[in-house]
Amino acid sequence: MRILIVEDEPKTGDYLHKGLQESGFTVDVARNGVDGLGLALELDYALVVLDIMLPRMDGWTVLRRLRERKDIPVLFLTARDDVPDRVRGLELGADDYLVKPFDFTELLARIRTLLRRGPVREATFIRLADLEIDVVRHRVMRAGQRIDLTPKEFSLLHLLARRQGEVMSRSLIASQVWDMNFDSDTNVVDVAIRRLRAKIDDMWPDKLVHTVRGMGYVMELRG
């Protein structure tokens, strides 16, 4: 398995490189955030070990941009041990967070655990055509324009977007968004879809939310 280390401190980077190679991994090392992000996007890695305080681009930014394109395990390895930093790292999509100074055997155990587990996290950023959804911050943009949604509208959009291309029945939408059993006499789903379309579709020529007659709704870009 191939691992990427993004670490600017030479001694730490070399130590990790040697230790992980001796443990059977193929290892690449990047010394700044820009190079690290470039390698992570270009090559197929099983896992990324990422520092936060990096030259040219900090680890927060590296992780955020990586999550827009790929969903691979990321372990933060950093001297920043404040609880807010740990929370921020996990909210941005990190899979684990280990504070320096560290014991190599613990790092190795965490890496092996993450590799066994694989990526189980849902994407924190979803893009479809010119629609962008920041799941963590509940922000929606289309063609660079900010769209304000109510919490239920965002939940509905998130459900459709994360399962784009899949026809979603009204009963499934009702149970997922409203946590309710579907009543054929209520049109709550249809009303919510109309309101969502008014905000994310009506102003743009390319429609993203489509009705599938007799089945439900699907979110996709049609040619």
C-alpha cells in the first residue's frame, strides 16, 4: 500500500518515511502543502499523513481541497493539541488526529486501523454541474451565487445530491427528511420539491431536479 506523508520538518519526515517503509509500505514525502495536495490528487494513495502547519498551504486547506475531489483516509499528525483544533480537523473530514510527540507504534496501529476500515465517511462537499454543496457549513452555491435554504430544504437537497442519479420515492424522501411514514394523502414532499426547485433550478437553464412519473424524483444533469 502507498502512503503519502505531508511534513515540512525534515527529521520527522525522514523518520516517518523510514519507519513506514520498514513496516511494508511504499512511502512518498511532500515538504509543503501545495506539493502534498498535488501528489494526493494525482496519485492513488491508501492513506495520507498530514501536518497542519505547512509552508505554502496549511493542512486545513489541503484537507478541504482534497475532500472536494477524493475520499481517502487522512490522519492529522501535528503539534497542535488544542481541542478546537481536533474538532476542526474532524469536521473538515479527517479520519484521525494524533498529536506530536508521538509513539511510532501507536501511529502504525492507527494507520492499520484506518486502512482496515476504509473510507466510510460521507462526502463533505458535493458538486453537480455548477451546483456546489458544502455539507459541513450548510452552504449552497450555484454558478457562484449563494442560495439560502431552510434546514429542511437543505436536508432534502443533500439527500437528492448524495444519491444523484438514483430515483427516490416520495415515501423514502419523507422518511429520510421528515422522519415520518408516508401518507398518500399528503403532498408535503411535492410542495418541498417545488420550493427547492424555485431556489436551485428556476433561474438556470440546466435543470437538476426531475420528476419520474409514478416513481418519485431524481437529481441529475441531463444532456
